[in-house]
Amino acid sequence: MQIIQHRRALHQIPELDRDLPETLAYLRKVLTPLGCTLSSPIPGALCAFFDFGRADAIAFRSDADALPIQENTGLPFASRHPGKMHACGHDAHMAMVLDLAQWLAEQTALPHNVLLLFQPAEETTGGAKDLCQSGVFEAHHVRCVFGMHLWPDLPAGVIASRKKELMSRSCEVSVTVTGKSSHIAKAEEGRDALAAGVAFYRRAVALEQSLPPEVFRLLKFGRMDSGTVRNAVSGKTLLLGSLRAFQDEVFFALRDGLVQIGQAVAEETGCQVTVHTNDGYPAVWNPEDLYDQVRACGVAFQELEKPVMISEDFSWYQRHLPGLFFFLGCGPAPALHADNFTHKGAAARNPNAPSQPPFSCWVPLSLQLPQVPPGGHAALPVEVLQVLEQGVAGDHQFGQNLLVVAVLEDES
């Protein structure tokens, strides 16, 4: 099966950030014969445009970069690149979009043109933002974009999403407190950076807890380093944490609040307090109207009760044009970014076709679908899912035809 071959071939050649020569060569080798127009709007990216002579297009995105991790899966198709691994499922994402490309090449007419995006630097600096700024969406009159991610926390075959908040905006928080060290017998001659750091931490926790419980957010610190020996006042404290939220106003209120706490602690203790935060990615926020229209088409997926406090640069696309993001369960499986992360097909089978082997298929929802029980579990072992929308009009209104690709694999 080609889709499995694609995934396993790509799994063996993981590359980092925007330096993806082998990955891009493989993608080009598969896409070139399919009659699409290939382009590289930014370094490390590859776009495939399928022109059906329509006025507008829809887009599907796959991330393409890997992680600086030494693989420990024991798979026969494990990474051939020491210290690099597809530990976040991007190999499977690419295989799914390649399968979509091969399906598109067989079509003679569709209501929309289709743009496929293979994007670098999701794990590092956010290649999605650069693609948005490249003009590729405007050049191809793209109306909306879809993306998905394998998700070990969901059972294999469960499609899941939610309207509005899905994945958080995040930034790293680094607090440096500089005081003056002295022997504890002469503590009055010093400025205690440890005490100042503790004061900062307590006030930061109180700031986060002051928000209403229905406001999704997170402010946690995971590391605190201070001092050198037990009998000396600490001259320096380093406090490292993470800030996550969904609404920009909540995010900036908490970030600005940390700066104000730092200023107050500095005035009270005489220490110098520096609060540094990076930009991070915006929140992945599924627009309600687009989400409702997809559900109305009959796509069976589970609606998550609450969002996840993990970030994804797909959010940059959603700030540029309408877009929806989904999770596809591949659990039970090791965590994303683990050195033993892999995934297998679900054990369930279509009861109407018990002998049906794993396969990759595009199913028009207006026709007979494999049985999907309530709750969003697919009736076949599903490794990867993607949705192809077939009826955008007006403000991204959906027609009744939707195509779903299910990439099915059983490695057991």
C-alpha cells in the first residue's frame, strides 16, 4: 500500500527545522508525475497546486520537520539519521497528504482547486507564519485551510475537535532576580535573591488564580535555581516557567501582570528583577461557523469538553484565513516527542466487511459510509484522517458533499 510505504520511507529520513533536502526530494519525486504545479514559497516548504479551472481553492497542510531526538522504537524502518526522529507524527501527516495528492490526480473535475502545503519549522520558529506572508494563499485564491494532528491521548480512530479554543497560545517565562550575596551571619549586608524569587512566585500564582475558573489559562513554573551554598545569602535566582492562554487579552494581562510583579518585588527587596517572555505561537481557535458547517455535513467526530494546553503553529493560518484543526486518536501510544513514539491501527473493524484489509480510501459522505458508532469512533483501524471540503460558496459555506481520507495501517 503506497500510503504506508510513504510513511515508512519518510520516517527513515527525519530532518530538522527548514533544512529538509531529503524530505523535499522524496515529496517532489511523488508529486511531480501527478500533474500539479509545484512551488517553494519559502525555504524548506513545498506546495502542490491542483488546478481544476475554478475561481478559488481550498488548502490542506502537513508539517514536514522532525525533532532532535535519538529514536528508540526498534522499528525496522527507524530513523537512519542519528539524533533525529519523527517523534510527532509529521511523517504520517505527510503520507496522508501525499495520498490526497494521488487521489486528486485521478479526478477530472472538482468544485474547487486544491493547494497542498508541506510546511517546515513547525517544531521551531513557525514556518506557517512565513507561508502566510509569502502570498501563496492570495496567488491561488485560497478560501479556507484544514489541518490535523495525530493524538496519543485519544483512542485510535477517534476524530476529535472543538469550536473556539482548541490549542493554547504559549510563551516561555524566564525571571532573573539579581541580589547581593553575603554570609548569612551578616545577612543585612546582602540582598536576598532567593526570598525575592519566592515572593515573585507566590504573587504570580495568585495572579493566575485570580481569574475566573471558566477562563482557560495556565501559568506554571517548573524550575527554580538560587544561591551557591547553605550559609550565604543568595545573590541570584532563576525562575523558569510557561504561560498559556487562548484569548489575547488574557494572555497579555497575565504577561503584563508578571512584569508589574517584578517591578513591585524589586522595589520592596532592592533586588533587580528581569522578566523575559518570548512570542510563541497564537492559539489555535476554530471559528464557530465553519465548525458547525462541518458537523452539519455529517462528519462524525467527538467534541472535546475542554481545549489542550499545547501549542501549534497552524494558528498562524487561522489568523490569515478561515481554518479548522482536528485531532485523530492513535492511542494507546507513547507521548508525542517521546523517543519511542509510534502508532498502530485500531483493532476495530467494519462489521459489514469483517475481512476488509487495512486500506486508504476517499469516501464521499453523500454515499454509503463505513459504520460510525456514536461518539466519533471510526469503524476501521484509522491511522490518519483528513477532510476534503467540496462545496465552499459565499463565506466558506459548505455543500453536502465532503470527502474523508482514512489512512489505515496495522503494524502488529
